[in-house]
Amino acid sequence: MNIGKLMEMQAALDEHIQSKHDLGAEDLVERKILALLVELGELANETRCFKFWSLKGPSDKETILAEYVDGIHFILSLGIERGFVPEVPSALKMNQEDLTVQFTAIYGYISEFRTQLTESSFQKVFAAYLHLGELLGFSAVDVEKAYVSKNEVNYERQKQGY
């Protein structure tokens, strides 16, 4: 995954949104954190991994991937806002294999990042989210392609007043 390319794309989208919505230098960290938490919940909902009461299976892989990259957008945006560059670990050192536990762990890491706003807490969020992508069966190539596609959709939505 070419993080530099994705960061450049996200920075351009962020600048476009800030300009269009006259946000200037407004600190958007709290709103972006809430947006990330909401996107994480939407992703969990599509996987249905926690719905022990239901027999219905998860959404199709493309829908889940689209929701997953929504989270990538906000993680990158938070990194840009705080001046942090996400590091892609050469090998993720996470041994969690249960989706539900991984989702709740990420909520915890996001909460930790919110209170600390440190680079190390940011990197934990990013690494845990990448591991979630692996658990969902997504390759780095899948994620990058889906990110680029969703980035284009986000620009189109801005043009339409989304």
C-alpha cells in the first residue's frame, strides 16, 4: 500500500472540503474522531460479526470493503490534522483473530488516541485497523484500489452538496 500516495490524496480532499465549507484552520480532530467511530460502527454492522441473535450473514465483500476504506479516510485525515504519518508495519504483530474483539479493541485505541493525541496512540489505531482489514480478508492492493475509488466518490459528493 502506497501510504504516501493515499496521504496526498487525503490532504487534497481535506483541503477541498475545508475550502468549500469555509472551515479555515478550524480544529476538526473531535469531529473526525467521532466520524471514525461512526464509520467503525457502520463497518461492524455490515460484517454482522456481533449479531449473535441473527441468522443473516454479512454483507458482500465489496460493501464491507467500501465501509472499511471510509475508516481509512478518517484515520489518514486525523494523521494529517495532527502531523502524523501512518506507518505500515512490515508484519503486523497482532494475534487477535476474533472480529468482535478486534472491533472493540479499535474503539479502545481510538478512545486512547482522543485523550492522548500522541503519535504512538495514532499508530496503534492505524495498525489495529490494518489488522482488521486482514481479518476481513482484504489485501493492501484491495484497500488502495478501494480507497482511490472512494476518494473519487467523495469529490463527486462534494460537487453535489452532500
